[in-house]
Amino acid sequence: MHETGGPDVWALLMVFLLAGFVGFQVIQNVSRLLHTPLMSLTNAISAIAIVASIIVTGEQRTTASTILGAIAIGASMTNIVSGFLITDRMLKMFKKREPQK
Amino acid sequence: MSGFAHTLTQVSYILAAALFVFSLRWLNRPETARRGVAAGVIGMAAAVFGTLLHPEIASYLWIVVALAVGTALGIPLSRVALTAVPQRTALSHAFGGLAAGLVGIAKYSLWVGDGSLTTFRITAIVIEVLLGFVTFTGSLMAAGKLQEIIPTRPITYRGQNYVNLALLGIAIVAGAGLVIDPSRWPLFAVVVALSLAFGVLLIIPIGGADMPTVISILNSYAGLSAVAMGFVLDNMLLVTAGALDGASGFILSVIMCRAMNRSFTNVLFGAFGQVAASGGRAGEQKAVKSATAQDVADLLANASSVVVVPGYGMAVAQAQHRVREIYDQLVKRGVDVKFAIHPVAGRMPGHMNVLLAEADIPYESLVEMDDINRDLPQTDVVLVVGANDVVNPAARHDKSSPIYGMPIIDADKAKLCIANKRSMNPGFAGIDNELYTADNTLMLFGDAKVMLGEIAKALSEDSGLGH
């Protein structure tokens, strides 16, 4: 399916390794205040699986693969919409102390 | 033309990967956090539009229908009460796992037909399906327990760990058989079925108090299943985003384990719930000193520093807005008020912070356990609302206690401790709390919302009089 003739296993492993390191570095600095929004945000981000589901569904190779792909799109889209919306809803609530009246 | 579309798709993926990293970077601090959400949304939109340009897409009908259904489900799920956020989170891990598992089945069925299942592909598919479906049913179980559709107490039986490990072993052997000969589709069905069953069995023995850890681990699994999907589909964006999610879940799991004094291997093998099950030690009844709401109001008003220790009980009683009223009254009188947040307070990491932020308590006043413990010996009054095990001094010195070694908030070291409870019933872990019978502790019996409401009322009536 690819001109290059199959996936490059080593390149994928390298990306996994580096992204994992970046993830550790960045997420270790997230304030504990925000761990609940962190979880809903990363959840929405990993719903990027939707791109794979879109291709599986859109190719329409077999009825079964189209149906399975469509359910996967629905599940991922639910996570994207609810994940980003609820993260923003929670973050809006975090306010600084108001100046004393 | 299709070459151009391919380039556009790839550019959108690189853009998305960069924006996702920035998104998490900006989430580090509350001041920039909302920008992080915006970056995530833009990255996601770019990747989705980039994918829709993909030349292999033959029809958009089902794509559009599924996107519409997902949106329709997602909007109400984003508006749940904040006490229900842990259930929603568990449910979204389930959806993530489901998507990975289903795409794995779809790719298997396509590739087994045209004979293009290389060893690498089948290995990646087996891992994807295993992680995806374990996350799916495991998270559904967790959501059910959090929503209290399924009994929250741990359900245990003899040899449980052996049964679980045996099932996992069979699934792995079946997976290995598939790697040797990918065309044996009944083995694939076995892997799917056992993964689904294993997810259920893994969560059954876990009690409500362990939910913060469980949710974090499932978060990590959901991320890793996305990584496996990326390996199957040769998609580096999926690998990147999945690795970020997996790293986040892993870090949160470690923090939760430390906060409950559990080893990570202990948690990975699903042996939690045992600590909770071994509780229930009957202690001798010591005298308890109790106070009225008016007494407490006077004590708080005359203090110069007050630390509130909230627990999930506060959220269950919906008392956080009463807490906010007391906070306002005290701050108006110049009292220094802080909140001591234990990492496992609530039902998921950071849950208590969100519940207090909803009640408009400024986030600078929410202090982590280690930082507040330094201040507590100089604190005039500690007010414990709906927290129990996280303030039990037995964790520090009583080696026979099931929670021995768990880091706690040192409420007993303050000059005066006031604990609100419905009655003297023990908490989650079923352990007596010696804090309640300590010499410097006063008990305030009654429903948190009612009692705190009375304190707030007494404080506001006072404020007009006196100095």
C-alpha cells in the first residue's frame, strides 16, 4: 500500500522513544493543580487515532472494515469533542485570587 | 495531484505533532493552560482535514455520519457534573481502547485476505488488539464502579491472580501462534475474546479508594494502544500522540502509587484492593470531644491561620460552596486560609483541585501535601471535611495499620484540629482514625453541607458586630 514497501520499524521505534522522552519532560512539569485537565487533554489528543479510522472507513474495502472503522471514528470523535470541551470548561474555573475589595 | 495531497497530509501531521507538544507545554501552568487547549484543537483539526485529503478515501458518507454521531455523543459528555468527571474520563479511555481494538480487527481482516500480514504487522496488531480491548472493558468496569452501577467494594476470590495471569498467558500464547502463522484466524478470535475478559477480571478486585491509580493506569494503556495502532498503520503522528498520552498516564500512575505507598509492580499485577480488604481492626473506644457549629465558627474567627483538608466526602455532600462561604468570611477578617490537597483526594488525579476551583476558590490557596505539612505545626486550626484516611496518624507510626507508610497530611500536628463527620463510622479502608480521639481534636458531627452552612451563617452574622 506504500510506495516505500512496508513500514520502517526502526523509524517508528525511534519516534516512539523520542516522543516518550518529550512526553516525560513536558508532563513532569504540569502543576498538580491541573492533573484532571491533563488527563482529559491527553485523552483528546490520543484520539488522533481518528485519522487511522477515517482511512479504514473511507477506503471501503469490505463492509466489515467500513463498519468497524466507522464505529472507531465515532468513538474517537466523542473523545475529541468531549475531551477538549471539558478540559476548557475545567480550566476556565481556575482563577487567581481577586484583589482585596 | 495525489502526490500533492500526500504532501499536504504529511505537513498537517507534522504541524499536529508540534502543536500537541506545545499544548502539553502550555498546560504546565494555569495562566497558559487554555492556550494549550487551543493548540490541541488546531492540531487535531489540521490532522483530520489533512487526512480527509487522503487519495485512498473512496467515499465520505460513513465518515461524515460517524463524525456527526461522535459529536452528538461528545457534547453532553463534556457537560457532566464535576463530581462525575472521573466516570467520564474512564469512559473516554474505554472509547480510545475500543477504537484501537476495532481498527486492529479491521486491518487484520483486510490483510489476512490479501496475504500482506508480515511478521511485524501481525505482532503490532496483536499488541494493539490486546491493549485496546483490555483498556475497553477495564475502563467500562472502572466507569461502572465510579458511577456505582457496579458494586464499588473489591470483589475477590481465591486464586484470582492465578486465573488472571493464566488468561493473559493463554492470550499471549495465542498471539505468538498468530505471529508464526497469521492465517490462523480462530487464534485471533481467542486473543480478542480473552482481552475483553481480562479487562473485566482485572478491575473486579479493585475498590473505590484505588480508583485514582486505576484510572491513571488505564490512561497509560489507552495511550499505548494508540501507539500500537501507529505501528500497525505506519503512522508516526499516532505513535507520537499515543506516546505523549502513555507517558502522561504513566507519570500520574507513579504519583498515585507513591501517594498510597504502593509499589508499581503491585499495582500492575492488579493486586490492589487487598489493602482495603484487610482493614476493619476494632479499636478501643476513646472519649471524643464534640463541638457545635457556633463553637467552630468562634474558633475559626479567632484563629490567624486556618488550613482546610478536603476529602471526597466534601464533594459527595456538595459542601464545597459552603466551604467557599466560610473561606470568604475568614479572608474578610484577615485570617490566612489555605487548602491542603492530598494527591489521592477525590476519585482521580487532581480531582479535588477541580472541585474547589469550581467553587471559586483561587488556585493559589490550594497547597500540595508536602508544602502544607511544613506549615501545619504553626497552624492555629485545621478543618477536616470529608477526608479520613489521608489524615490518619496511624500511617506514620502503627506498623499493623493497613495504611502504614502512606504519606499523610499532618492534621494532628496543628494547634487545634476540627473534624467534620457524619458519625464515628470508619472510612473507606475501614480503619479507626486516632485523629478523632486525639487531645487537640474536636469533632463536628453532622452532614458536611448542613454543618458548614451553619458555620458560614454564624460567621456572617457575627461580622457586623464586634471589631
